[in-house]
Amino acid sequence: MAQAHMPAGAGRTRRPLVSAQARAAWLFMAPSLLLLIAFVVIPIFQAAWMALHDWELADLNPAFIGVKNFVDLMDDGRFWNALRNTAVYAVGVVPGQILLALFFAVVLNLRLRGRVFFRGLFFLPVLVSFAVEAIVWRYLLDPDIGFVAYYSRLAGLPHIQWLRDPDYAMTAVILISIWRWFGFNLVILLAGLQGISQSYYEAAEVDGANNVQQFWQITLPLLRPSLLFALVNAVIAALQAFDQIYVLTRGGPMFSTETIVAYIYRQGFTNFDMGYASAAALVLFLLIFVVTIAQLRLLRYQEVP
Amino acid sequence: MNRAAGIHRARRGEIAAPARLLLYVLLIVTALAVAMPFVIMLFTSFKIRSEVFTFPPLLIPQTWTTDNYVLLWSRLPFAKLVRNSLIYSFSITLASLLFDSMCAYALARLNFRGRNVMFIAILATMMVPAQVTLVPLFFNLFEIGWINTFQGLIVPRMTSAFGIFLLRQFFVSIPIDLEDAARIDGAGEFRIYWQIVLPLSGPAIATVFIFHFMYNWNDFLWPLIITMTQEMRTLPTGLALFMGDHNIEYGLLMAGATLAALPLIIAFLFAQRYFVAGIALTGTKE
């Protein structure tokens, strides 16, 4: 590998260059490596260490309590509630945004006027901070003066208090999150579609395959890498949902939208129970890890046709 | 043969008129659903107070006013929020771009033992969700007195495994001839990186720049945790917390939201392809 691009016979004379290169390489990498070690690698081990302690902020002598934080978590109804809310959120938001993105990616891959305009417009919510958008949505969903209340009344729909109703708050959060994220997946899937060679479709047309057959037989299989990436990415993001929830509901009403990260935030940065928050964060890590591996396995990432 | 293929290509993607009409209806309805919140945000930001609170709500203001945009600067420490957001986003983006590209250069263009191991180790750090390191990072920054400071906000973010990964993928694809020629002429590695590789990487640098800037300008959880006073908040956190305290100041909030949204929307209008390239690249390369 090291000599791959060297002319034959030059190896001996250029040899010292390699070690000079090695020295340069480590110098080039030094800032990034030091930062990653200090602010990612060490904190990961610290999180594991803290999770084994009863650790309050500014605690001079935190007590070692073994796995008690994890045992407590398994007994913590509010943690299970957060797990369930996160699962409900993910099950709503992931298929919603991926299917919508897939549909519009296929549509915008056709010869239609204004495709760049529509792609840009659908991407608009991705550009703006979700926390800021959530402020706008809270205004729109205001049950007294909001646009949603007014237009749903005009359309004869029942008056729902959305963010103030424990039965509907999560639905609102899910719909708003689909609104925000589908344009992101659309861009990924559209890039994937544009990478599929036209020759497949030409061959299929010669064989007399119609559009629907072409979609199932050519588009979907060849889009699989992009689709899988979008899916894995959407699931990871869903399991970490926080920003919109903090602004829209703060986890309420009645904890009906409190996700895992919202609960970690509450324990770690409101109650400053850092050991317990670290334990919950590690459970989240494990959950994301297992779910990601399971998706890659089940959908056979390696076997791209 | 070529001509036949050409005709096929021209026909491909053409659809019958009724289907086309239906698709346009769907596109336009969805486009309206996507755009309406922004349109309402913009119009509401120009409404006088009484019109904000009328029901049924007005879409377009009857009396236009810029009061909300004026009051922002006194009712909130809005100038501070803007300043903080600018300092936070630009310094992280520039520092990260420098360090990421240096690291990527070594991983892509230099030969050394352990190169693949280092590359995989850097990728592995991306596997860990940010929430895991949040508590220890807060604790460490608290211990050294960096909470509620710019260095606390910025320094932990000055490199990004993801930026390293994207730039490395790009640097690998640059032809090696120029670099070898420079090396034989006795150019040092830093000169090769700075004067040959970086200038050839304009699109990749622009893509990663926009990616970092968008991420940090919009970021919420990190500045929420690291800042303690309204004077140190960034735009998204400052506005969100203002909403928490003054629930119904919708006119002010919409004006603030408009100003927070504007820079990236304008940037997008001028550099759409770099935004799209960044997202598309993440989707196809992995």
C-alpha cells in the first residue's frame, strides 16, 4: 500500500520520506485527535463511571453504588413511559417521513416543470432551527387564536386542543416532525434515484415492463442503499428527539410527550442527578446501537444487487 | 442504435396529461402545507398587537407595522442573541473546517502506519450519541469554570468526525500527480495541503462549511445546556426560553423567528447546490 504509487526501484531512496510523512501525518491529525479524545472519548468513559455513582453536580465525594442506577431505571415508571413515548414517536415519524419522501422523490425524478423549485421548497423546513419552527407551530396550534383551530373549525373538524391534550399532543409532535424532516430524506432519495442508470429502464421497456413493475423491479432494489441510509438515519434521529418537544410541550401534558432525551435532560440538567442521567443515556446508547445493527442485519446492507 | 436509445431517453419520465395534473395538485398542496407556517410567521411579524389576537386570525395584516422588529431589541437582549449566534456558529465552523481538513488530509494523502485504524477509530466516535457525553462534558466544563462562556460553547465542538469523514472521501479522489511533483520539488506537507489540496477542494470545503454552519446556527440542546443567562444564549435557545416566560408575545416571537430563519434561507437561495450536495453525499457514500 505504501509503495503503490512509487516507480519501481525508487523504494530505497524514498524510504526516509515515508517516516517524514508519518511525522507530518500525526502533526496534521493532532488537533482533531486531541479534541476528540478530550471531548468525546474520555467523556464516554466518564459517563460509564458516573453511572455507577450517586453523583450530584459539585459533589466532592460521590458514593459508588454499582449498578443501582440501572436497577432503579428498570423500576422507574417515568423512564418506561419515556421509552414508550419514544417508540410511539419513532413508529409514527419514521415511516411517515420516509414514505412521503420516497413518493415525492419519485415524482420529482419525472420530467416535470418546476422540480428544482419544489425540491427547494420541501427542503425549507430543514434549513431552519427546529426549535424556532416549534415556536411558530405553537402559535399556529394555539387553541384560542391559532390558524389550525380556525381552519379545522371551518372544515367542520372537531375542536382539538392539540398540544394541551394528552391524547393528541404526541400526534401533533409527530406530524410537525414529519413536516420538518421529509425534505431531508427527499434530497437523499432523489440523489439515489438520479444515480440509477437509465439503461435499466430502457431494457425494462424493451421487455414490456410497465411503470409499476419498473418501480418494484428496478427502482426500489437499486435505491436500497439510499433508502437504508435514510431509514437508519431517521430512526437514530427519532430515538434522540428533543428540540421540538422541549419547545412545544416540555414533555407534557401529563408526561405524554416526554421522550428519553427529554427525561435525560430533566434528570441531568434540572435535577442535576448526573449519575442517574448518565445511566439513562447509556441505555439510550445501547438501544440505538441494537436497533441500528438490527436494521442493517435485517435489511442486509452488504448485499447490494 | 444510438438514436433509438436517445428517443427512449426522451420518452422516459414523460407522463400522460391526467396523471400529470394529479401530480401537480399533490405537489402544490404539499408545497402549501410546507410553506404556510413560514408565510404566517412572516405576516404575523408585521401585525399590530390587536390583530395578532383577533379570532378568526388574519393571514395578511390590515395595518402593517415594524414595531415587533423594533421592540425585539429592547424586550429581549436580541443584539446579544445575534452576536452570540454569529460568534458561536462562525468560530466553530472555521475551526472545525481547518482541523477537519488537516486531519482528512493526513488520512487521505499521507502514508503512515496505523492510518486505517485511525480512520476507523474516528468513524467509531460517530456511533456514540451526543447525549451520552453531554452530562460528563457539562460536569468537566463546570469544574474548569467554562459554563456560560464562549470557550465552553466552542472548544468542545472545534472538530467533527463527520466533517473529517466527508473531506477525507473527497481528498482521496484528487489525482496524485500534482502532489508528487510538488513533493519532488521539495515542498513541505503543509504547503502541499494549503496550496494544492485545499484550492482543488473548493466544492467540498463549501459543502462542509455550509453543513457545519447550518448545524451550529440551528443547534439547540448544546447551547441550552452550556449557557445559563439570557446574555449568553444563541438565537434558538434565547427565543425558545423567551417563549417559555412570555407565552403569548406572538408578534415579537414571529419577528425573532423570521430573523433567525433568514440567514440560512438566503444562503440557500444562492448556494442551493452545496446544501443539496452535503445531504446527498451523506446518503450515497456510506
